[in-house]
Amino acid sequence: MKKFIDYICLFSALTLLVIGVHANASIPYKIKGEVISELPEVSEQEETDAETDGEESDVVAEESETSTEDRALQPVDLSDAVLTISHEVTNDEGEVETVILVEEHFDGTFNYEGVIDEATEVKITLRVSEDLEPMEIDTVVGTGRDIHFALLDNPGPGDGFSLIGTSSTVLNQENKFTISGDLSFLDVDLDRTMIMITWDKMGADGESRRQTSELLTHNNSFVIEGDTSIPQVADLYLIGSNIPGFFLTLDIVLEPRGEYTVSQLGNLSEEIGVSTKSGYHTLLIDSWQQHEEYLALKEEMAKQNDWLQELIESGADDTDGELTDHQTAAKGANDDAEAVAVSATPEPAEGCEDAVTQPEETVSQPKEVVKHQALRTKISAMKQDLDNRRSSAIKEIAASHKDPMARYLAVRLNPWDRREYALRIPSFVNLKQSWKRSLYQSTFRH
């Protein structure tokens, strides 16, 4: 019996030792940095010409200052650049102190490996010169993800400073969410595309604050990790610098341990969606966005848009509205286009059908214009149908779903348009009555 008790004591001591070792285990992390030039490339011929010009005008060059345009196209001067990586700690007196992990000259490349006891928020600061404000990135080390940042050497003032490929701000693994995407299906260069997400994060003081994570894609891919203690609606933005006008906003319903994929929507080569395998996002977003009827309508609308674009590129007149008599005559003379008579007289108001009206006037329009207008009308109707499918699905959840959190999140997705604001009131009242007061107050106080 004594030996058995000794074995138990020894086993307990070893267990505590192992737990203690793991509790104090250091977490390795890596940080690397580089400079990415956004300056226009200069050909060998242009360099030769520049050198020749320089030889012929050495005296003038010495006496004159470099023009603003020339300076804007010069590579960033890193002779005085200083990189600092730091984090804050609270001492025994309750005072916040800054701990410097790294501080060194930044020559355009940076590689650092360290260890830390736990996931820790750090600030990466780059001061290019004393004359410029320092640029900063907030991130977390000790998450299992390597950190990659870059100084973006842009033409003119205002160089960028951003994470590349991966952003992780996870401090609580139990509340972690992951958003990943591979946008290679778009078949365009997205390496300078900014991915940004904003959501509410609960601080140590119990107060909710707006959190933002942003990064640039790497090889058209990205991973964003964060944490949230409660399900919530967040905004995901895709902003393309290499693609003029590429700006996309996606709704995403975050929750602890959620895993989300940003990918091609259905078979559409230019449509992006966010999906997950379970949870509130599946209920509130995937239920209608991944539905076969919704996707089929999306595909049909894409075909109509392609057809319209083909008509425009073929040189067919893309005039919106009515043509003047002069334009119509010119169109007919130049292109011998078939004209279509379009009524210029409005329909009589309801109840006034018997009123005497002036003889109907017609405006002659080429067939291509009528075809454009018909396509635009059809596309507009399809878009409205898609919007109605989204709003109807979310409104139904907001009005009658048995889960109060699902109803709350549906309200936050705001499926009502401006003219329907009053229709939201019953959903709020229903939600308040069915939710326990404590839960209602803790959620709505934000």
C-alpha cells in the first residue's frame, strides 16, 4: 500500500513538473521585412540617355536643384532609417512601460528570430528620416504565424508600410477566427491588393473597441487571424491598387473558432464570396448566397453584362436616353442603322385615360440604342431580384428565428432599405421581449 501511495505521489509530482515546463515554455517567432518598389521601371536606353545628358550638363546640374518630379522617382533614402520593435508591460506600480525588443538601422532587408513567453502585442515602427513621421504596424507575436512587412516605395510623397500575406492579432486562442483566401481565379495581378477587416474587440477593461486588421495579398493569397468573444457582424474590404476601381465590401458574421474562406462565387470568374461550414454566417449569408437559384441568376446577369459590353466594344452607339433629331439623322447617314420609333409622350395618369392629349410625338432611335436600353433594363431587374432574395432571407430570420442571437445578427445586417426604416421596429421589439434583460443590455450597450 505504501509503495502504491509513493507511485501516486511521484506521478503527481511529474505531472506538475511537466505542466510547469509547458507553462513557462518560450514561443519562437520570426519577423522579416523588405522594401517593395512601386517606382516605374527605367529601360537601359533611358538610363544611357540620362547618363549622356548628365555628362553634357554637369555644370548646370551642379548649379540647379533636382526637380520635384525627379525627386519623386528616386528610390527611398534609407541612410537614416531606424526600425524599432517594442511592446508594453505594466510594472508592479501599475505603470505602463515600453520594452524595446529590437532597434537598429533598416537598410531594406530585415530578419529577426526571437522567443516570448506568450502571445504579445507588438508595435513595428519605421522612421525613414528625422523629417518624416514614423510609420507603425500593430501586430501580435507568438501566434505561430511568421510576420512579414514591407516598406512600399511609392512615387512621390507618402510611402506605404504594411503587413504582407498574413495578419494575426490573436491573444485568446479560444476566441480565434481565421479568414483565408486565394484570389488567383480572378486572373489578374492582385499583389498590391489591400485586404482589410473591421470588427469589435473586447478589451481587458471590458469595453468594446473597433479593431482593424489590414494587409497586402502575397501571391494573390492572404490569411487574417483575430479573436472575438461574441458572434458579430464585420466588414471585409478588398481594395485593388493595380486594378482601377476595384473596391469590394463583403459581409461576414464572425464568431469564436470560425473558419472562413474568401473564394470564387459559384462558377462566376469575377464574383467573390465568403463562406464557412457552420455557424451564424452559414445561416445568415450562405443560406441565400450559395443557393443554386441565386447563383444561377448571378450567372445569367453576368452573361447579359458580357453581351452589353460586347455591343459597346463593337462600336454600337451607347447613348442613354433620347437622341436629338440631328444625332439621329447623322447616325442614319453614317451607319445606315435601322431606326426605331420611340414614344416621347408620357402615359396618362391613372384616372385620366379619357383626357384629350396632344398628338403623340416620336423620337427616332437607332436599333443599337434600343438594344442597349433593353439590356440595361433587364440587368437592372436581375440586380433588384438578387437584392430582394438577400433582404427577404435576412428579414425572415430577423422576424421569426427561434435563436435571439440569430435575430440580432440579422438586424445588424440591415436588410431594409431607407424607405423601410420603420419596418425594423417590430424586429427590435420582438428581440427585446424574447431576450433576457441582462443579455440584451450587454449586447446593445455598444
